[in-house]
Amino acid sequence: MNRTVSVMKIHWRDKWFWMYVPWVVTLFSFAVNLAIGILTGGEEQINSGGLITIYVYMFIAILMIQAQTFPFMLGLNIRRTDYFVGTSAMALLVSAVSSVLLFAMGMIEQLTNAWGVQLHYFHLPFLKEVSPLGRLGIYFIVMIHMFFMGFVISSIHRRFGRHGMFIFFIALILVSSIGSFAMTYYGLWLDSFRWIGVHYIDLFLWTIPLTLIYALLSYVLLRRATVS
């Protein structure tokens, strides 16, 4: 337990990278969209999709964080298990704080009538039928999903190196290509989009078991990873 806390403390020393930078990027994107809304006089509704920046950042961040901290912490005699648990706990903490902040900004957006310029940035229109607690949960589970997706990819690289990554992406491209061809051949694209439009909440819920699978794979890979 003490070593797990030590891992979190080491991560927190780089709180700029973990917490401040993603919000600087997100708020900068928001400011740009708000400026556009002001310049257009709020005559047109803006659904920028800029909120995705903080989720993409979480995915990319763990790729760099693991590369920098894994060899360093093992050099401090921290066990691989402690590294995995501590890093995961740090991600859960950061995701929880970020989700609460996103939820708060979404509430402000509602109270200000989309910032007075019809800008939908934090409170996404397609989630308007979801309860406040449900929206908070969605912010959180998607962010954790992005983190562990990045974690498992970086763990593949840590375990198998560049050759492993090459094989992984070749396999991913092949599976995606075969799936895309099958969808086109059987004319399933429109049906799929209609299904997503009706069951999009279910898709968010399905990220939970996927996240658990990513976490398990990351743990297994790190247990056998080299420190080079």
C-alpha cells in the first residue's frame, strides 16, 4: 500500500502533465469556439465537438507517462504490481476530478443558455435526456476507457517492443478492413447508424467491460515487461 501511494506521489509531482495541460488545451478550444459564437452573434447553433480534446489527451498522455516513469520507478525498487495499481489509481483520481469539472461546466452552460451564443461545448445535446448523475458517469467511464486503451497499447510496446507494435497495428488494420468490407458488402452501415442513434447509451455502458479487459491485459503485459 505504501509503495502504491509512493507511485501516486511520484506521478503527482508532474501534476501539470496530468491535470493542468489537458484543461489548458480544453479551455483554449472552448475560448476559440466561444469567440466564434460571439462573432456570429449567436445566430447559429454551434456543436463543436471540441470536448473530445480532453479525452484524446488522456489517451496520449499515458503513452508518454509510461515511457517516462516505468523504468524510473522500477529503478527505485517499486514492483510492477505497485506501478500498475498506483498509476491506475492516479488515472481514476484525475478522471474523477476532471469529470466533476466537466459536469460543473455543463451545468453552467445550461444555466447561461449555452453561454448566450448557442454554443454547446460541455453539455452535449444528445445527452439532454440523460439524468445529471448519468452524464457525470458517462464523462467518467469514457475518460477511464481512453486511459486504459492507451495503457494497454503502451504496455504492448513495453512488453514486445517495436516489432510487437508493428504486428499489433497490422492485425488491427486487417480486422478493421475485413469488418468494413463486410459491412459494405452486406449493406449494414445505415442499419448500424440507426441502431447507434437509438442505443448510444448502451455503447457507453459497453466501455466498462472493455475497460476492465484493457486493465487486465495491461497488468499481465507489465508483469513480464522489460525495463530497457
